[in-house]
Amino acid sequence: MSSTLKLEGKLFGGAMLFLTLCFGMTVYAVYKYGIDLPTCINNVEAFTKSEVIERAPKHYEIHYVARMWAFEPAVINVPPGSTLDIYLNSVDVTHGFQIAGTNANLMAVPGAVNYTQLTLNKVGEYKIVCHEYCGLSHHNMMATINVTENAAAANAAMESAQLAPSADEAEGAKLLESKACLSCHTINGSPLVGPTFKGVVGKEETLEDGSKVTVDDAYLAESIREPQLKLVKGFPPVMPKIPVTDEEIRKMIAYIKSLK
Amino acid sequence: MVVIQPALRKMILFQIIFPSVLLIFGIYQGLMQFIHRAGILRQVSFLGIEYYQGLTAHGVINAIVFTTFFAVAFGNALVPYFLGKEPSTKIVYLSGIMMALGTLLAAIVIFSGQASVLYTFYPPLQAHPLFYIGVALLVVGSWIAFYNWVPPYLEWRRKNLGKKTPLAIVGLFTTFLVWQIATLPVAYEVLVLLLPWSLGWTSTVNVVLARTLFWFFGHPLVYFWILPVYIMYYTMLPKVVGGKIYSDFAGRLAFLWLLVFSSPLGLHHQFTEPGIDSNWKMLHTILTFFVAVPSVMTAFVVAASMEYGARERGGKGLFSWWAKLPYFSKENWLFGYFFCGLVLFIFGGITGIVNASYSMNRVVHNTAWLPAHFHMTVAGPVLLSFIGMILHMTSTLTGKKIRFQPIHIWVPYIWMVGIFISSTGSFIGGLLGVPRRTNMGMTYLNPDSQLYRPEWVFSSKMAVYGGVLMVIAMIIYFIVLFGTLFSKQTAKPGLEFPVSEVYDDADYAVVRNFRPWILVAILAVIIAYTPPLYDIYKNQVKGSPAYAPSNPLPRAGS
């Protein structure tokens, strides 16, 4: 009996030593490399809008907002060697946030703000995906960080692409965002949960029942008021009725028409 | 052979066959996950079941329903077998019916598409109220089953003063004490936070609090899965290999240690989230390392018991005794189910230490690495031991011989290879950043999508090949199981388990009484969870309105 007890003691001690070693390395990583975990930030209100702030050359503060089903800002350009202070907030459900190929891995939990710091030295396209189930179109969430020598030129090109809009169009754009239309309808030409707004006006679409319709002001207005009435084939019947005035619809259509 | 009342016998049989039938669908949905994720299917749904709906069914059936039913059925069988006294049949039926009813309610809303919230049901995604009611009924039914075993246990102790409680019973009571401690916070989450909110009585829910309460339950849940396996590894496996339990004391200590350290460590699932101070995350890292100790102990004791058995069978040498184990024995076929689970558990355990290691966790958090890890535990030793024991119990409870012998011996080996292939694919994918729980065929693995990621194709395809092998193993298993169930009775029905003798039967007072260990377990939970819960309370996190998974706007009225 005593011989087995002695052996057990040795094995037990060995197991404890192994685990202590693993734990020791963890603590070493925290202090030596500063790889710490997110902690508590309570001031949610300051982080409900997406923002890119250049604090110093090659030092950016980025406020990411996660929503069903997109990240904002969708694309940013920074020069190599940039340090990013990333703040992450969700405005609806729980989302995930991982920049593939880096150690930036966060949860976006409504009601609290997450934070991590990251330095990107290598030139390339870093993709951000949502890795927590957040609803029907979870798999559509993606954002990009471009690390490029010509970050300033790339940013200027992105800005000039957004031409100065009319007052109606600008208000329409704001409405589409505030009513969450853009969660399902993109403005960049790729369909998401619903058809994209880009170039949709004047297009001939096939409906669920096989009939065809040319998208015009009347069809758009009707589809905003009664989303399930004339569904475009291949898209799920999930769009809710959203309370809007005729005036608001007119502005929204003005903006959609500008997306060519 | 222990003969039990027909009524009790039938209920135990129901409690192993009902979840096995559901498991057929759960496993089909598991394969569909792999196929959608590899981009072989590039669509929202297949045969009327939407991807995330199928994922919800896969998780709820395989991880919650199947495991809870088996643990209860196993207990209902172990109590009369080892204590010589049956639990009250009426209460066994009450608990069994509650659990089945709860499962059916949850199944109805899942299949009607009103509860596609996955088995973790994180708010503010909201399911139909019947989903929460169903889950609550299942859990409360299992509590009732547990308390029904206490009178036979106390009676046995009165009649056997000074004798050691059978090791299997120590393991069983540990299993359900862990379950009792762990299910209280999730009962609070479901009954106080989520159910009134889903009924529209409250308008918002504190998401940080709900997530913390869920993982307060979610990690001890995995010990609730593995503890019945430890019962089999300690008390039955040595008999199956023709040996003895190497150390009875180690078994008791492992169980009681797990009772203390299973619960106070749930924050290691929340390392990457805001709202919780990183100091408490470090505290839970340390506590997680403590809970690895009994598993390492078990590995040593089980290996020693197997070596003893192999040497009894003529095994020699430092390593060559391994060849003498009954890998493909027709009589001791349960060995294959135990052994393959053990092999998988080595890798499941080591990858688990990666997950629990504080900052290392961020490399793998919520990537495909995670399902690869827990399929080597819950779909490794847990599933294999459970289905092996279900086949064994079905045979003895009906007095029918196992049909189509000996093909069922191959089941665990095919399954093990399948898991190795699929998990290796997912481990690689996880390190490349492949997200878990995502219908990747729609976008990331669809060459027609703007979001296509070609570097993720190889590992995701690899997971499918493993998945196909796993399904082949399960098809063979179900043919044998139902072939046995519907064959002719050849013997008297009853309960029969392989029961091992003990090699080292030393007696230590410290492991002879549950009471001090229960007190320490409660104290550990209080120490580990008071600070983070106080923080969450103090921070006054803004409540979230409800969202349906299909709509980016909050539900009307909330």
C-alpha cells in the first residue's frame, strides 16, 4: 500500500509541477509582453458612433461600432507601423470581433465598451470577421484594415468617391442609416439580406411569383410601406414594416437614386 | 444481475432510448454544419432547416438533452444496483415526464424556427417563451431525479455503518451536486431575467449579467458531462480489462476535488469581453488550473489500472503490455468505447489548457479551434462512454443479446479517426482565424462572394471528411442499437454492470464525508463570483431591448 501511495505522490507532484509551469508562462506573458485582457470601461455613450481619430503620426484611435450585420468603419487605411487603439461597442446584440492573423480578438457586448491595442507592421489587407452568432446574416459581417504606404492617398480617394450630395439626398442617407435599412441593403453593389441599393433604380427584377417589375419611385415607395407585397425572388421575407412619413420616403428614394 | 421492478426498468429504458432517437437528428445536423461551413452548400437552409436553426438543434439535443437524460438514467440504474434499494418509482416517473415534456416544448419552438438562438441562448437575441420554459422543465426534472436518490443512500448508510460508500455512488452524487450548484445561476438567468423578458413583462435585460450567469453554469456543465465517464473509468474499465482499480482513494479524491473546483471558474469563457475586471479573469485562470488536477490524476490511475489488467493477461515489458489490452474483444467490447474516449481526451484536455490560459485564449477565442477542442471531450470520452453504456444497458434491461455482432466493436475506432480528422481541420482553421458558429458557405467560403477567403478552404474541407466518418460510425451504432431493441428476448431482464475490485483499498477519513467538501465548494463559488457580480451590479450596465435573429430592429414593444 505504502508503495502505491509513494508513487501516487510523485505523479500528483508531477502533475502540479506541469500545471504550475503552464501558469507561470501565462503570468510571464502578461508582464513581459504586456498581453493583458480587456477590463471594464463604463462610458458607453462616448463610443456609440464609429470614428477614426489620428492622435499622432502612426497612432490612431478607432471607435468600431458593431451592428446587425456590419462593422463601422468598414474600411480604414493606415501606414505600416501604426499603433491602433481599438474601442469596440455594439449597438444591438452580442457580436465578435477578430482581426485574422493578429491577436486582436474581442467580444462586442451591448452595454459595455471593449478595448485592445494593436500595432500593424506588415503591409497588407487585414480582415475583421464577427465570430459570435448575431442573427440571420451573421456570416455577412466583415471589415477591412488596409496597411499601405499610401494610406493618405487611399483615404483621399475614398472621400472623393462620396460626391457632394443634395440636401434631400443627404437627409435620405441619414434616414436609411437611422432606420437600420443599411443593415440588410448595401450601397456598394453586393446583395446582403436584401437587394443592394446601388444601381437598383431602373433595374428589372423578377418577383417571387415569377412576374417582372421595373424598379421605379412607385415600386420603392410601395415596398417600403408594404415590404412583403412584392418580394424580389431569392431574398427571405424578413423585412419589417417601419413607420415612415411620405416626406421621409421621398428623401430616401432621392438618395437611393443617387447610388449609380 | 439485479432484478428491478418492471415500471422502473421501463422508465430507465425510456430515458436512454428517447434521447438516442433525438441524437439521430442531432448528429445529422452536425454533419450539415460541416457541409455548410465548407462551402459545399452555399445556401441559407437545407431541406427546410435553416443553418442556425440546425445549429441550435445540434447543440441543444447533443449537449443538453442527450447528456442530461443519460446522467439521470444512469443514476436511476446505479442506485438500485449498488445500494440494493430502488428509488421511489412515482418520483422517477414525475422527473422523467417533466424532462421529456420540457424537451418536446423546446423542440417544437426550435423546429418552428422561433428559437434560433443556439444552445447558449445569449440575450438580447430572444427566443419564444416556450424555449425557456422547456429548458427549465428539463433541468428541474433532473433535480427531482437527484433528490429521489437521497433516501436510498441514507438508508444504506444507516444499515452499513462504518463501511465505505461504493465509489460509483460517490461519483454519482458528485455529478449531481456539481449539477445542483451549477444550475442555480442559470435557473436565475432563465426564470428571473429571460422568461419575464420574453413574455414582455420586462422591457430590457442586462446582457453582461446574463452572460456571466450562463458561464457560471456553462463550465461546470462540462464536468456534469464528464463525471459519469469518470464513474465508468474508475469502477468499470478496470474490470473490463481484467484488472483492478489501482487506487480507490485517488478516485474518491478526484470526485470530491471536482465537486469543489468545477464551478468557480466560468470567467475563462469571458476573457475577451468587456464589463469584467481583468483581475477576476486572472483569479479564474488560477482556479481553472486547479480543476485540471483531478483529470491528470485520473489519467494516471486509469493507466495504472489498465497496466495491472494487461500484466494479469500476460503483458510484459515497459511498453509492450499495451498490446495485451482487449481492443477488439467480443466479450469486453466496452473497452473500445472507453479506450478511444481516453485517447481523444488527452488532446481535448491539453487544448483545454490553451483555452484557459488567460492571454493565450485570445489567439483561439470563438474560432473553429473551440469546437475542435470540445468535440475531443464531449464528443470523445463523453459520447463514446454514453453510447457504449446505452447499448450495454439496453441489452441487459431488455434481456436481449446485442445484434449484428461484432460490428459494433468498430464504432468507437471509426468515430475516433473521424474526430481526429475533423478536429485537426478545425484546429488549423481556428489558428487561421476561421470563426465558429458561422454559415461560411454563404460568404467566406463562397467564391462568388466579395467576402471569399480562399485560405480557409482546405481546413474546412478536411473537417467534412472527418464528419463523414463520424456519421458512418453512428449509422452502424444505431443499426446495432435498434436491432438489439427490436430483437427477441433471450434472458431475464435486469441490471448488470462490470464492477471492479480494488487493488489499493486504503481508507482515509478525509474522503469519507461529503459535508465538508460541499461547504468548501460553496465557499469557493462565493469567493470566485462575489467580486465580478458586484462589479456588474455597481457598473449599472444599460439594459438591452429584445431582438429577433431575423431583424436588425428591436422587437416592437421593447
